[in-house]
Amino acid sequence: MHILMQRLIQKYQDEGVTALDDPRILRVAPFDVMGTPVELLKQFGGRKGFEKAVHELQSALYEKAA
């Protein structure tokens, strides 16, 4: 799994962050040391790719919880 996605899962577990698809989350720890938000978004092919990946992640998390 992509390291950024692992960090998003950890952030969700630790803090209950619900707006994971908001790119502003990439400005706070631990993402701020991984690169700029623009650099991180590029890893997903841009903002749309990032949002898609996060929505798929959220769907998978909620599916396992149900």
C-alpha cells in the first residue's frame, strides 16, 4: 500500500479525521514532512486522483466495519 495512504489511515485512526479527501490535510503532520501538498497530490495523478483514492479507501474501511 502506498505510504501516503498508510499515513491517512493512521490519521483517521488516531484523530477520527473525517475529511480525508480535503487536500488541506496534506499540510499537517505527518504529511508536511513528506513533501508539499502539490508534490503529494502528483503521486495520485492530481487532486481528482487523490480524492478517488481516498473515497476508495473510505469505502473499504466502512465495508470492513459493516
